Amino acid sequence: MAYELAPLPYAYNALEPHIDEATMKLHHDKHHQTYVTNLNAAIDKHPELAAKSPEDLIRHLSAIPEDIRKIVQNSGGGHVNHTIFWQLMKPAGGGDPKGAIAAQIKADFGDFESFKKLFNETTAKQFGSGWGWLIFQAGKLKIVTTSNQDTPLSEGLYPILCNDVWEHAYYLKYQNRRADYLAAWWNVVNWDEINKRFATAQAK
């Protein structure tokens, strides 16, 4: 197979009580695995693409053969988005941001609480399935959302932070309370990883 699902970087129950073990097992082992399986099935039809990373496929969708382009957009996007997402969380995470990202958040949003409130409100309003993102563009941090498994990578942008608001990310624990899930998620955020991604975004 061209692509494989990496194991979670922590135990399934490591993000309790904010994200429950049952959700993590379903989300990673079933949903993410399905994206990888479907992406591989599409690439099997065009083996020359197997040498490309999933990120490269997503960055250059117009170069993907038309018969598999939508599958690559959806399943490749799902694979890439979730791979980022798992890394942005960690046990005993959360708290206030530190380092360069903290300074940039203060510069662009006033303070962390204002940023968090705006991110949660913006992402909560994403209609249907999708993602909330933090990107760095023209020297400033910006909050954006995408539908389904679309990603800023396809627009030439590098994601710094993201949260998944597909119902499978939270429904077992939070049911229809998307706002409660978004609020709780900040307790597992991995600011070390976000600072690394911010440094990469700045370099680009």
C-alpha cells in the first residue's frame, strides 16, 4: 500500500475526560483508516502517484487525474487533516500558549482568551462537517474554516492549528453540543507542536 495509518502518539484514553476513549478508537481506527484505505484504492488506479506524499497530492489537486481527483481531495484530505490533528493534542496539554505563538496571538487578537473565543465561535458556525484552522498569512494569524475534508494546504497555506468538527469527533460524548466540545478541546492542546508548526509557517 502507498499510505499507512500511523498509530496514535498516545493511548486511546490519554485525553480523558475531555475526549473519551471510545471516540478516539472510532475516530482513529475506523474513520481515519477508511480515508487511508480509500486513498490507496484511488492511487492503485494511477500507480505513478504513489511516490508523492499525501500533502503533495493535496497541494496540487489540479494535477490529479480527473477520475480520482474527488476521492483524493476527500480521502487524501481526511488522511492529511487527521494526521495533523492527532499531533496537535497531548495528555496533560492545554494551558496558556507560550513562546512565539503566544506573542503572535497577543499581537493579532489582543490576548489568548479573545483568540480562543473567536476560534470557538467561528468554528462552531461551520455548517455541517468541517474543520476550524489557524493559519499565518501576510504576517498575521487568521482563523478560517473548511468544509468536509478540505484543507488550507490546497490553497497554498500551512496549517498551524486545527480542530475537527465532524460529528464523529465529538458526538459520543457531547452529542449535539459542539460548543462544549470546542471549549473542552483546549485542555488537550499541544502548544509545543503548534509552536513548531508556527515556525514552519513563518519560514514559508
